[in-house]
Amino acid sequence: MKEIVFFLAFVSLGIPVICQMSKPSPKPKAPALVVEPFFDIPYDPSKVHYEPVPQSFVNVCHHTFQHEFVYAYLKSGAAEYFVISGYSADQDGDSLGYVAMIKGGNCDSADLKNAFVGVPPQGGYSNSSTGEEIPGKGAPEVPDPGESGAMGNSHYVLRSPHEEAILRGLLEDNFQRGIRAFGGEIQYKSLICTPKIMKAFSDFADVVTEQELKSFCSRNPSVSGSGDDNTKGK
């Protein structure tokens, strides 16, 4: 009531009163291009549509970006694995993808690039564990052949066949999602099955990605199918 009387007093005294109406905040606009996190493919999010993160993911892991999308999904035992990236209206710089694992109502995550530099052990696996964990998290870093110093490229040694299978399963699902998002296998292969990308994933630490990429690119489209599968994130 005091505020109303105060306002009327100013008006009665002939003092001009300026009322400024606050404008609603503009709706965040999507950037012209978003980058697919596995193979760094730029695309227009108004034309290429990846699946938004499900509410079940947000309830446990929350958001890193204002707009997030699923680029790979794998259900393994009691765990669910997601590869996520996205964008925010006010972000500065590129978005970096990450791997998230939900198990027992808890969320764990790690940088995507770090998870996918796992190399199978030269002498074969001595560990047959099927425990669910983010690939590479907590594993010692090993310098790549010919590399040295803190700035050199590094990898980790995969600790079990199960850990390797998680990487391969996420890559396979990523291919299928790319087929759906870009409108077909021929269109998607024209983007990722190129000499430039093949060369980019020919380093020592990229052995798993390189093998899966070569396998996918060498497949006949009739074998790969249209990408309709049951690996959609729930």
C-alpha cells in the first residue's frame, strides 16, 4: 500500500514518472552448426535431428548444456551408457562430448575422447571381469609409441573384453543414429567414410574406432539396414 501512495504522490506533484516494462528474455537460438562428437562432423541442427536426452537421463545426470542430444546408447547389465553432447545459447567455444553411465540411480561421466583411446593388451586379456564402469576411467595413461612428455599423445590399456565391448557397442549404435539423423546410410557414409576421417582415426590409440569405422564403411547398405534398431535411449 505504501508503494502505491508513494507513486501517486509523485504524480500529483507533477513529477514525471517513467515506467519501464521488462522485456521477456529471447528464446535461445540454435547455433548455425553443431558438431557431432565422435567424428567432429558439423551439421545444421534445424535439418539434422539427433534424439534429445530422455527425461530419465536428466533426472539422474542433469544437464551440462541447455540442449543435449544422444549420440550413442548401450544397455549392459544393470548399467546404461550414453554419449552426450549439445550446445548452450551463451557458450563460448566448441562443445565436447562425454560418456555418462547410469547405474543404481547414480551417474558417472568422463570425456568422450579419453574413453575411446583404449588399446587391447598385446598379450591378450587376463581379466574376464564384466563389471560396469566407464571405459578407461581410472586406468593409467600410457604414452603412444614415439611420444614423450606431458603434451604427447597417450592411451590406456583396455582392462577386459567387456570394457572393449562397451566401446564397440557404443560405436555401432552411433553409426545407426547417424544413419537416421542424416537421412540414410548412403548420405551418412559420404560424410564419415572419407580419406580425411579415416586418416584422422589411424593413430595408435584409435585402434578400436578405426576397426569399427572400417567395418561399417565396408558394409553393403543392404546389410547395415536403415538404422531402425532397439538401442534407442530410454
